[in-house]
Amino acid sequence: MSMSGFLPICKQDMTERGWDQCDFVFVTGDAYVDHSSFGTAIIARVLEAHGYKVGIISQPDWRDDASITVLGEPKYGFLVNAGNMDSMVNHYTVNKKKRSTDAYTQGGVTGKRPDYATVVYGNLIRRTYKKTPIIIGGIEASLRRLAHYDYWSNKLKRSILLDSGADIISYGMGENSVVEIADCLAAGIDVKDITFVRGTVYKTSDPSCIDMNEAIVLPGFEELLSDKLNYAKSFNVQHINTDAITAKTLVEPYPNKIYIVQNPPSHPLTMQQMDDIYALPYMNTYHPSYKALGGVPAISEIKFSLTSNRGCFGGCSFCALTFHQGRRVQVRSHDSIIKEAEAMTHDPEFKGNIHDVGGPTANFRHAACEKQLTKGVCSHRQCLFPQPCPNLKVDHSDYLALLRRLRKIPKVKKVFVRSGIRFDYLCQDKSDEFFKELCQYHISGQLRVAPEHVADEVLELMGKPKNDVYETFLRRYARVNKISGKEQYAVPYLMSSHPGSTLKSAIRLAEYIRDLGYMPQQVQDFYPTPSTMSTVMYYTGVNPETMKPVYVPSDPKEKAMQRALIQYKSPENYELVKKALLLEHREDLIGYDKNCLIPPRPFKPKDNKSKDNKSKDNKNKDNKPKGSKIKPKNTKSNSKNIRPKKK
């Protein structure tokens, strides 16, 4: 029977529960937050619900071996994750500079977890507990489960299973696999013999335990090191073996007759399983020991948000969701979500606003098509790209019904949708019913969407729809808002330096932004994180699906220029933008004409002008070329200048 309260973090907590020993000790790189948006909390509560005693060691001092012994040796094993993020993404910007804050640590301070945290924690445990089973999981282990390109060291790394000293990986969303592993260990099965659990990766030196008739043998690690193209081919095989129904066992050979074996993924959770998981007795906040330090910043964004789904059939090349959660959408029932929302309204901190209702993609509430339920997802085509599949089921009625029920809950003033809306899917809906209510009730002046780019050759490599689809969406968005009498705007996420993006296409994006009349604030330099199709393009220089060469903007100077072009109005970007335009012989975009991006000379920051400079500027007004703009447009983005011009 589940007990209320936080799980033990020290021996005193264990004593108060009457425990002499934990069954499992969970070591995590995040501060301890007992909320269903944190993987540590979900896995720990699921194991607790199955009768296991679980303790938490949060952010142990990896320089002190004793930090791993505070709860003693567990009866069955250690569970390890780096936290809700890959530790390297958590620590470093795309420019490999140290981040100044950590939202998943008490007080937002940095330095509480090591680089490559899963590997470091695994070895920390192994130094003290030589034979205790170690099960690793979470996003870091999941996306590094086989050989992978590591951006921060700029080299191909082995499976994390080998470097961490762990015995087994629970990859993906591990609720089912971790319980099966726990039951095996409790039944007395040696961890080395747990080779049959779906959603796991294990290592072996005995290939006889592998059914080679059902397995696919990938290129060996030495082959991957010898030729990057071998890695591209290997990754494509991995990419098409991510569905629970169609996936095969994958075997990756290593020197000294070691084999890393990836079993097929766990089956997607049923609605009832999802409901059961989100109904577990989470405390829905951070551990009280962090209160004096200001708490854990990450809770502010998710405490009053609702998870309605998992998985995504969008298939963006730069996204790791296919590898981690899969393309099959899994959902909670309306009743489950409503019950959680009603409980929120009794929290003293609740102000009447539900911050989000969604998941990886908010408006996906069912499988892409009926075929997926019995045949699995298609291995060689996407549901939405390059054009929507004829079998695609386009229906927002279930999500709309859920939002309507949430709006009616007493004490709820506003229900926001802040998860990504897949605009190309929305455009396939012939009815405006959902779109109208989304604009009327669930956004506050701005709708965030992710076109990412405007150059079709770049969008194709991103796995995104052509730019004219986004244009169609904008026109429809404007029409829907006009009907409802609202003045609202689309705020696009844009990405620079993605594989395939040249300076020429970056300039085309800058011209597009110029024509829209605003400078976007949401800009992301492409970040090569482990196990995405785009990252493989970045490393190998080819598209793994076609093996055709891809241009890769990897030079830091070019990457800086591409990013600067998206925000060409910023004074600090002037020299980079000018250099890019000159390199591409686009001097026509330097001048005072309305079509120009920058003037011939640098911008002058307004707040640095002295009174004398101001008077000189006024005297020189008449000397400007006829019809020129005296000064650049305001570089600050605001709600009045981000509405796309009507076509």
C-alpha cells in the first residue's frame, strides 16, 4: 500500500517508516521534486505502488564516495538518471559555454551535478558497491544507449552501458520495463540473466543468448570509428526500429567479443495505465529541505500544468522524441485530467490559471491512423511529412471536449495551451471549431508555433512542411481572429545553422522576417544532441535516410552569422550581418531602401548618445538621401509589431 509523504532521503526518514533497508535507491542529477513531470518521481512512485521500498539520493557529491552510502546498500539495486535533461545540455549552451543557472537545482544554482552525470554516478556507485545491480535510465541514458555522436567532445562514444559500469538500461518511458526488472531481481534472477525485458539494453559476451534469426546486427563500433558513413547507415536502421510492433532486436558488436543488445521498445501505455500512473500520490512540489534556498525553479512552469499525452507522430529530424517516447501517441482519460485539475484548485498558490494542457504536441490526442494500433507506425514514411498521409486521422474533437470541461471547473479562470501546436496538422482540419476556441479561450495575445525556417531545402531536412503551409496557417489564423474580434499574433520559433542551411538560405530567412515587420525573440541555434537525425547529419555530412551529402554549417563564425541574420536589427549583430551579406554578394541589402536589412554604417545605440550627438543628428537630417529612413526601426519586439502582414 502506498504511503503518503515524500520518499526517504536519509536514514532518519527510513527509520520513521520502519525500514531497515531500501529495495531500490534512486540516484538522480536533479533536485528531488515529487511531481509527475519529473521522471524520477514517476518511476519511484510506480515502484512504490508495486510494493517496493524506494529511497532518493538527489545530486550526490560525486567527489565524495560516502555521498552514495547515505541510505545504505539497497536490497535489489540502484536506479540512476542524470535528471530531466541530458547533463551536457543542462550545463552548456550550443556554443559550449557554461550556463549561469540550473532550473532543476535548488536555488537555481549550477555545479550540483557532474558532466556526463549518468556515467559519473554509475562509477561512483560501483567503486563502493562492487556487485549491486545498477539500472540506468532517463533521457541521457535513453539517447546514448548505443554508439552515439557526442557534440561536446566532438567524437563518437560507446554505448553508455559500457562507460557507466551499469548492468542494464531501461530506455524510453520506463514504467513497464523497470517494474519487470524489479520483479525479476526480487525473484532472485541475476541481473546478468535479465535479457528478455522489452525497453531494455543489456551487454553480453555470450552471443548464444541472442536469437540471431530475429535480430539485426549493426556495424561494430570499430567500423563506426573507421567510417562516418557506417554510423549514418547504422542510425537509420535504429531509427526505423523504434516502434513496439515492428522493431527488431538490435545488436552492436564491440571489441573483445562484447555485444550491446537492444530489445524492442516497451509497448505504449494504455489509457488506463496512464491514468493509474498520474493518479499516484505525488506531493506535487519540491522537497521541503529546499525551501530555505528558494525552492526549485522548474516547478513554477509545471506545477499548474497538465500532461494529457505522450509520443509524437510529427517526426521532426532535430527532435529526440521518436527515439525516446516513440511515434505512437498515448493519452490520459478526460476524467483523470479533470481530477488532477480540480485538485490543483485547492492549492493555496493556485491563482486560477492552468498554464498548459498538452505534451510533446498539444493537439495530438490519438494515434495518427487506425493502422498504427495493429500494424505499427510506417518505417519508411512520416505521417505529416513531406505531405500528410492519406490515412492520417485529423480530428480535434476529443481535445476540444477536454478543454471545454477544464474551463467549466470552479475556480479556473483561464486554461492556456502552451505546448507546441502542430500547425500543419491544424491546417488539415476542415472545421474551424477547434481553431476558433483555441484563439478565443486558450491563448493570451500570442500563439507560439514552430515553422523553424522558410527555405524549403532546409525544411525538408528538418522534416518540416514547406513554407507555403505555414503561410496558409497564418492566413487562416488571421481570419479566425478577425471573426472573433481579437488582435492576436503568431510567434514563430526559428532555428539557425541546421544542416542544409547555407548563408544564402539564412539571408532568405532574414528577408522573410523583414517582410513580416518584426524581429523574433525566439531563436535557437541548432544544437546537436544525441540520437537525432539532424545530429547524425551534422556529424556525418549525409542524410541517413538517403545517404546523400548535406551541407553542414559547423564553423563557429558562420554559425554566428546565421544566427545574427535572424535578429539583424540588433546593434550588436551589425558587423556579423554585414559580413554575411558581403560574403554572399548581397550588397543590395545594405542601404536605406525599405528592402535593405542594415544601413551602410553601424547602428548607434540610442541610450549612448550625448546631447551633442543628438543635436548633430538633427542638423544632419536634411543631408540624408531623399526618401531614406533617418534611423532604423525600433529593435524591440512588442505585441503591436509582431502581427504578420496580410497577404
